[in-house]
Amino acid sequence: MDQDSARRQFLKLGSAGAVLAGATALAAMPGTAEKAYAQAATGSLLRTVLDRGKLLVGTGSTNAPWHFENDKGELVGMDIAMAKILAKGLFDDDSKVEFVQEDPAQRIPNITTGKVDIVLQFMTISSARAQLINFSRPYYVEGVALLTRPDAANKSFDALLKGGSATRVAILQNVDAEAGVHQVLPEAQVLQVDTQANVVQALESKRADAAAVDLSTVRWMVAKNPTRYADAGKSWQNQLYGAGVRQGDLDWLTFVNTCFNVAMFGNNSDVYDAAFKEYFGVTLPPRATGFPSV
């Protein structure tokens, strides 16, 4: 039995079987693994999840391309793919995950109360939230981007910029909307609209030359309807998306980060790459060997 197999077998036994199985497990591990076991936190959520046999993930179901139901009623999206990556790492079976659908306002409460093991629900990493929960490494860099029409003469960012004060940009109404658009299009007219759907409608009806929405939304809409929508090729105001977990459990956080790192940068990137292509229309380049890029 190799070191990884021995440790997995031992962790699955949980605290109840640890005393009886300790001698056998330790005999199969080299000295470094034995030392690591002696220092392991028996109360870690990692052991609890392994004993339970499934992963509990807080997420949503109405926000493509992150979490939504497909034509078969199945929950899919980039957040769902990340959850399956974790389940595969835990049980070598990506189906061993239970999704707990929640309102975005319940993301942090459900983590802190233990209702879920982890939240994967397009959660922006912030210093304020990090005072309440721990975040995994980022698995997507979100931003504001410009959705345009492929049949428009000014569909590119350069053309929109050249248009100056004649360029009209629709954006969801908020206190920073005008300033945000003017960061990249300083002379543009800013049309503040009441809903995201109406932001896109302003573009479709040609009341606006561009719609300022999330980069992931632009990529999703262009990937699904390339004859209807175009990406102007500009994004800004970077925000990091990560998974949320409870504070005070380094073993669990480290495991989550390990799974994500391997899926994003290691030799098991097929699931992450396929999801990125399906939901964002982007083919990721081969991972370079040599100097770390994690």
C-alpha cells in the first residue's frame, strides 16, 4: 500500500476506528506520514466528509453559466463542475455530492452553521467576507465587460472608444455605474437600467451600442449565440471568485485548495478545461511545465 492509499484508508475509518486500525495504518506509512498522522486534527471536516460518504455543497440554480438547470433538469455550470472536482478528489466519484440550493444571502450563514461543507456560488472574495469565512484559491477572475452586436459597425472596444460621446452604454443602475463605465470609455453616454435583462434588451433594441455586464455573462452569451452577441474585447474591475469554507480548519481548506490546484494547473485538468470551454467558450492553453504558475 502506497502512502496516499494508506492515508485515504485511514481517514475513511474516522476517529472511531482509529485506535483499532492505528497500528496497521502506521505500519504501512513511512516515517513522514506517521509524523503527519500524529499531528492530524481528528475533528477536521475532511474526516467528517469522508465518513459521511458525500459532500454537501451550497449553491444556486438560476444563474448561468455558474449554476443552473439544463434541459434535462440537471444542475450544471462552472460552480457545479468545481464541486464535482472536489467529490472526485474525495471519493474517486464525482456523483457523491449533494447540492443544497440557497439564496445568495444564505451563503455565509450556511457555512458558519455547518449546514453545508462548502459554498460554490459565484462568491466574490473580499476582505470583509474573509473576516467571517475562509476562501479557497480563486478559480475564476470576474470583471466588467462589454457585450455588443456582431452586426454593428462599432462592435469592438476600439470602435466604441473612437465613438466618444456618441457611444451609448447600458448598465445596471447603481451609484458607481457612470464612473465605472467612464474608467474605460470616458466620453460615453451611460444609460442606467433597472434590471440586467433590460440592460441586454437595450443592446438588442439598439438603444445602446454596448451592455456593460459581467465578463462571464458576456462569454456565456457569445458562446451560446455568436450570431446575436459579440465580445467587444475589453474587461476591467477584476474580482476573484472562490469557494467559501468555515474558519479554523486548515486541513479542509488545504484539501480544497489542493484539488483546485491540481484541476487548474496539474495533470488532471480535463474537467476544468472542458467546463471552461462549455460555459465561457474559451479553450485554455496547455499547462506549461517548469516554473510554477499556480
